[in-house]
Amino acid sequence: MNGFLLVNKDEGCTSHDVVAKIRRITKCKVGHLGTLDPFATGMLPIAIGKATKFADYFLNQNKCYKFSIKWGEDTDSLDLTGNVIKKSSSKPKLASLKLTLEKFKGKITQIPPQFSALKINGKAAYKYARKGEHIEIKAREIKIFDLDILRFNEVEAEFLVYCSKGTYVRSLARDICSDLNVCGYVNKLNREYVDLFKNFSSNLSANKIFLDAALEDISRNIIKIDEVVKTKYNYAINNKNFKKLSNGLKLSINNLPFNDNQDIKIKLGTEFCMVANIKSEYIKSKKLLTN
């Protein structure tokens, strides 16, 4: 079985739990394409079989999240699962919130949460945090393309954010609250979509997978690799040239109608077999599907 599965993750399970269960059902190599916090819900793209070879194609994907901030308390994990470390009766005004959100649009720097899977000295940051160890985490540059208020009241506010890879919504919420000089934490977080999968549906819930999903349920919802891996151009080759490329050799082609250093999808006849990269007057295999 080879392809992608879009799981609609439910609250409570970890991304690793979902991967492990699908691995047991399919008996295939399985990996997720971007973790979700245990309390978070929404689209969790899963690569199965040979699709795992293309996992790095999804590392730079932008994502869209819907999230809520509950006013009045700070927690150590920046979400509803953590311990309350500060309280305040101060609540933001809508006008102030709108002004604050404008400060976070575009390129910004952000410090990831102490409770995160980010590796520090080879160990996940949350493992230090659980022991009460505060570690220094460097700020990183991210981009917030859009950030809107969907709902606002004195208890909580709901937002929609479209952001670059590496964005931590919990950190974004923390920084919004800090700018407003109020306390607050993320009490709901849903990944609406990952860019490359925006036009596909998450039809299989994590709960279904854990309860009674069979191999047929997963097979029915598999998305073919060719449908997801996008390049501007396709290029058909014959068996002789396929063998050259699959053995790591360069394939010289005169007058290539493509731009230099561009990925193209290679087909053997009509079947997608690899992604290659263009260098000057030759192409070289980058990701091989068939071995």
C-alpha cells in the first residue's frame, strides 16, 4: 500500500499513536507529515509505504489553524493541559485586540514553547520541561500570512491563522496575550488544512482508526502519490533512460524546455516513477518511487 491518508485527528491521542495504529493495520512503513499536540484536532497527513520517501516535500508547507484563547489564566504549557501559573482579571478590548493582531502579521520572530517536541541537544524540549528544567530555546523566524478574529467575548476569542512551517500557535497566543498585558492560553486548536492537501478531505477519524478500522477502510481513503506531489512539468522517458536515472546517472537532454534547478515529475510511459531535478542540460533523479 502506497499513498497518503488524511486523518481527522481527535482530541486526546498523539500523532505517534495514530501512526503506530496505522502501521499495525497496514504492515507498511508509516510516518506523519507534521505533528499535532495531543489536545489538538484536525488534519493529520499520513504517508504510507513509498509515500514516506516524499515526506520532505511537505516540510515547507504552509498551514491553516483555527484556535481559541481563553482569557484570565496563564499555564506552563500555554494550553489547557498545563498547570496554571498566573491569573489576572484583566480582559482585552476588541479594538485593542485588532491592533495587536496587526503586529503579528508578516515576518516575525517567535520562541517555541518549553513544552514542545523541538529537539534540544538531541532531546525533546518537553522532556526537560516535565522535570521542571527551563532551557533556552532560540527564537526563529516565521511568517503569518493572515490572522483574523472569528469570535470575541469576555471569556475567550476564536481566531483563524494561515502561517508558515515552524509556527507554534501556542507561542503566537502567548505573545498576543503578552502584548495585550493579559493572561490567556489556547483551549482549542484545530488544523484546518495543510496547503498541498487543501483540496482533499479528511474522511477518516482517529477514533475510527483506534476503534474498528480495517485495512479496507484505509485503502478506500488512500490518496495516490501522483495526485499530491506537484511539479510544474511532467517528462516522459523510456526504459533505457529510466534505468540510467534510477541508477543515479545523469540524463543529458538538449534544449530542455524547463528552468534550471527545477523539479519535474518523471513518467515511465504513463506511470509516475520519480521526481528529478534539472541542472543545465541534464536531469538527475531526486526521489525514486519504484525501488
